[in-house]
Amino acid sequence: MFDIEAQAADEVHDVAIIGGGIVGCAVARRFALAGARVILIEKGPDILSGASKANSAILHTGFDAPPSSLELQLIQAGRQEYLEICGSLNLSLVKTGALVCAWNRAEASKLEAIERQGRANGIEQLRLLDAAEARRRMPGLAEHLLMALEVEGEHVIDPWSAPLAYLSQAVAMGASFLRSAELLSGTFDDHWILKTSVGAVRAQCVINAAGLYGDIVDERLGLGAEFRIKPRKGQFVVLDKAAFLHVPRIILPVPTEITKGVVVCPTVFGNVIVGPTAEEQDDRVRATVETSTLEALLRRAGEIVPVLAHMPVTAVYAGLRPATEEKGYRVFVRPERRAITLGGIRSTGLSAALGLAQHALALHASFSRNFAQPTAVPSVKVPNLAETRERDWQRSDHGEIVCHCELVTRREIEAALQSAVPPGDFGGLRRRTRAGMGRCQGFYCNARLAEMTRGKLFTALAVEAEGKQ
């Protein structure tokens, strides 16, 4: 944990990263591995407090990304690195594959073009299927299916453990993490002086990975308004674990110019999610759910896989994506100010995060010196939360089951609270352990969790108290 009052007055970090979402955590790891002195500055009380906490958790291949785009390049680079490091960091990978399903003639007429685009994007494991073949791969699909495109490389992962692993490895290499710290302004002379709500930070370079606030952060840094965030809300329904047996693959719609569309997707936690919607709004904070929209998602799920129409709902949620006035990523470099902006990272950010981190390091090398390479890389492993592998409740001496819906143990709760990057609020604890995520949504375990976490969550009040010591 970083104590801003204790830092030396003349300490200058090599890199300050604004934003503790999936991209910011990946960038912190990449620069720490390169030998940089890194500080990650997050406005919220925990990592993933913004857009990154709500997504569909798909590791994309980039088969439908714009050809020759930066987004395609970074998705594929990020995916490749994830596959290379997931074992060493103990990250999940459930090899589901996907079916892009056409339910009418207009959609079916687009599948061949999507296949050609996918092959042009370097994806070879694609195959057009007639309705009978598609239903042999997934028997529960509705009878009115016309045809499908099989994409073998689309998989699902744990969307919360990945950024936790990235930041944990960065912290193990000496990176600092400053949370509940809103960036107020920044000035650049021979280095950056960043004023935050809890004090000033000095750095040679600044990287803006602020997601929904990316344009505002650029303005506060005096970098100008190169783009404008236009929040896009996506609502989701989480179906009960009984649904998992009926959805062994990701079911994708034929995408439109605006959105990838409503997905029916298994999760590593043993549920099925349906969503997201794509709704433009001005509010960057509140992502409400509406009953009529959720009912429409449930109807759509039943139209795609009829048995899902009878499945209970475990939870509903909504997230905001940092869309902009353009479809592509908004990446800018200002060498004379030693500043990099990673903006407009929308729904593919989970897949592209590691690629974006590689790209940011390459951009940095174009205007600044190389860092001293570390002599060793600490081993970091995050706890497994996926149902496809052994979990802690299946081992002996776990203490007790605290959350019975999700089978979360006392040992898991205590380990999260004592970790190098402990949760900053109850949402962070949920994302690290699954506690309170189940059918009762914490009704039975919240009292026990409150008792276990009393005085241990790193909140804004804790930051204020530390500053007064």
C-alpha cells in the first residue's frame, strides 16, 4: 500500500498510470517488468471500480475486428500473451469456442463475409455450419436457426482475477498503488507534477488509462480534447447455475455497426450471462437496470436456447463502456510532454489489455530511455475462482464455508484481506472471492462478511486517516 506522506519530496517515478481498470493494471505490470518505477493512481477505492468491473469475460480472437486496425493488432497480441502467462499466474481459461448464429436470411447472408474477414484477420479456425451441424455441436439451439459460423478460438476467462494478477505482479516488483485518489490536475516542466485528492505525485511520464474519464483526464493534464467519451450502457442477466449445462459454447449474434449484440455465454463461475444491451447515455457513473429491458433479454435468451426461458435469474447488473465518437481505439502519444493516452477502449479491452500494455511500452521507448532490466521476476499466483478447476472448499482445513451459494471459504476471505493488493471495498472483495455473488446475493453471508472485514477494507476514510498520521 502506498503512503503518499512517506514518499521523499524529490522522488520521481518513471511512469504514473492514471486508472486502475484492466488496461491500467496491465500497463503497470508491463512497465514494472521492464524495470520502471511505477505508480498506479485510481480514483475509486479499488481496482476495477469503473468500466472494467462489468463485462462479458470473453477472450476474443479478433475475428470480427476492423481489418488492419490497431484494435485487431492489440487484441491478438493481448490474447497471445494471456495464453502464454495464464498458467504461471494461475489464471483461468475455459475453451468453449463460439457459434455466430444467424436466425434470419439477412443475418445468414452476412456470415460468409464475416468468415472472409476473420480469415483476412489471420483466424484460421473458422467453419460455416448448416443448422443441423450447429445443433449437433450445441443441441439446445432453437429450431429456427438457419446457419452458424464456428469460431473455435473464442474462450471465456475470469475477468477480475486477470487484472488482479497483473497489478499483484507489478507490486511484487516494486510498483506503488494509490487508490481513492482522483486526479485533479497535472503540469509538465522537466517532469510531471500530478495533483490528486490525497497529495501530489511526481513522474517522468504519464499514461492515461482512465476509461470513462479518459477525455476529462487528458483535459486536466492540459493535453487537449482529442476525443470525447460517450458512455454506452450494457445491461446483463445472470442465469442460475442449472443453465450452464445447456450452454457449453458462447453464442454470438451477427454483429452490427454499433454493437457486437446480445450474447448468451457461459462463465467460469458456472453461470450463464445474457447481454449486453447498447444504450447511449450521458451519465458516466450510474448504470441502472430496467425491468422491461431485462425481460427482453430473458425473452431473447429463450428464443436462442428455449430451455433458458425457464431458468431462474441469479443476478442482474449493468456496466458502462467508454465508447467515443469513433469506433476504433483512441491512442495518442505526445513525445514532447512524455504523455500517452489509451482511450476509447470498449468491449474488447479485456482481450486487448496486455497488447495495449506492450504498445504503450513501445510508444514510451520512442521518446524516452530504456529502463534497467530487473534481474528476477517474482512468482505471483492468484487464487482460482473458476469452476473448471479445484477450488479451496474442496481442500481440507479451509476453516469454514462463509458463502454457501458460491462455496467461498474463510481461508479465501482472509487471504484476500491479507494479500499484496487487498480489496478496497465490498465489491472488491466479491471480485476476489465470489462471496455474495450467488443466488441469495449475500442475504445469508453478508453479516459474517461484515464481521470478518470490519476495519480491514481500504476505503477513502482509511486514506484520510493515514494522511493524518
